[in-house]
Amino acid sequence: MARKYWLMKSEPDEFSIDDLIGMENKTARWDGIRNYQARNFMRDEMQVGDGVFFYHSNANPLAIVGTMNVASEPYPDPTQFDPDSKYFDPKSSKENPRWMLVDVQFTAKFDPPVLRDNLRETPGLEDMMLLKKGSRLSIQPVTEQEWKIIHELAGVDPK
DNA sequence: GCCAACGTTGGC
DNA sequence: GCCAACGTTGGC
């Protein structure tokens, strides 16, 4: 199947692209997703090797700060079973886990980052979910065309 | 920190 | 299955 493209949000106070770069193998579990639509993208549609933009939300600046690849098949988010985690879900069970995730591996950092304000001004990106008012979805599909245009803005060759 | 937008929960 | 109440997200 053809490679797909995604955008995933994280608050840098929680987990930033530099945190990802600092991880072993520059790979992290994308845990804590508690929205069904976002989960379904990870569980049902992502494939190893898909391209992902890393977006800093609730941040200054708001920006796409780099890229990652999907690096695992979907599997249950372990934090849902941990009573000490803020992502603990008492209604989930190991027999029937509610929340699935994938691993992601760092591929490139955009320096400088591609600002959201800049995305807004760029022809061809008008339909991006990220730019729509009230769009809160933390994992969003991105088209191949958008993937290319944003790499041009970043001055980075797509990986 | 505020609050609009939106998602989820749970009583009925 | 509706929908009011509540919780969360995320830009500002």
C-alpha cells in the first residue's frame, strides 16, 4: 500500500521534538491519545514507514518542528493499565484494550520550524485540518501534496 | 488564565 | 437514542 502522511500534535512542555531526539533510537511510544478518531488512525490506517509531521501545540511558536516515521505496528497503550498514570483508564482491560498506539522514529528537524502562521499564507495548504477553526484532533491525515509543499517551506528534502 | 469549540458520559 | 452536563483541547 502507498505510503501515507500524518500530522501529530504534542505540547512541547509534555514532549517536544528534542525529547524525541534524546530517546534511545530516537524512537518513542506515542502514548496518551484518548480520542477515538485519533486512535483509529493509529490502529487502522498507519503503516510502518508512513511520514509524520511533528507539531508543537500550546506552544510559542506554534509550528511544525520536524518529521518522524511510523516505526511499529499498533499495540495497546501501556499507560491505560497503569493506575499511577494520568492516562489510566479504569474501563479498559488487557483482554480488551481500548487505546492503541504506534511508535514513531525521528527523521528530520526543521530549523527554523515551519510556523503555523506561515502555513496559513501558503497556497495549496488551505484545506489542512490543522488550519481549520476549532479543529482539535491531535492526529490528522496529510496529503502527499501537503507533505511536499511543507518540505519546500522547510527547505528540507522529504524523507 | 480564559473560553470557544468540541468530545464524552450517563440519566432518562 | 437523545441531550444536558461535564471535561478537554488549544489558540489567544
